[in-house]
Amino acid sequence: MKKAIFPANAAKPLAPYTPAIEAGGFVFLSGQIALDEHGDLHTTDIATETRKVMENIGNLLKAAGLGYEHLVKVTIFLSDMAHYAAVNEVYGGYFGEVPPAREAVAVKGLPRGVNVEISGIAARG
């Protein structure tokens, strides 16, 4: 059985998907971009954009009763690998000594022309 998670103060999904789904003790987070609850993008620079993406991930985790420490797997999609170091600098600040497993890949394009999108899997317990 699966449970849909819709955090308060979040933008409505841009397509037919659920922001997060809980199933089997895991929470699967849909890709997050730097979109706020009003539908505005925060893309003035890659650090600002990454912070907003991580805030959105935090809101999803909070709505599920979890925190960043529950993330076990993350995928980072970048518009250009030139953003890799700057994204890592911001992203790394959200984790302690044991960050989640992850990969970071450059893709041809991302929704709304953003530079970074991050999805993840969190585990209870």
C-alpha cells in the first residue's frame, strides 16, 4: 500500500505526479526544483537555486515526519557539470558525517529551464 505526501506551503506539481510517496518503510521524493509555493523560481545563481531545492526536499521530508538524515539515496541532475562544485558546496551543508549514496549527472534539459533538480529516497528507522 502507498501513501501520498503533499507538504503544506509547496507549489502545485507541474505535471501529473505526487511530490512524495511512502511505501514499504521508504519515502520516494519526486525531483525537486527551485520552485516556491507561489510558483516562482529562485534561480539568481546556482547556490541560491540549490538551497531552494534542498529546502523543498526538507519540506517533503518534514511532511513525512522525517529529516535529511533519513535520506539514503539521492540523484542530482545538472544542466551543466560546471555547476558540480557549487552544488556540492551547498548540498554538503545539509548532511552530517554520513551523507546519502548518490549520483550526479548532466542532462540535456530540466523543467522550466532550471540548472539543478534533485530526487531522493528516504528510509524510516
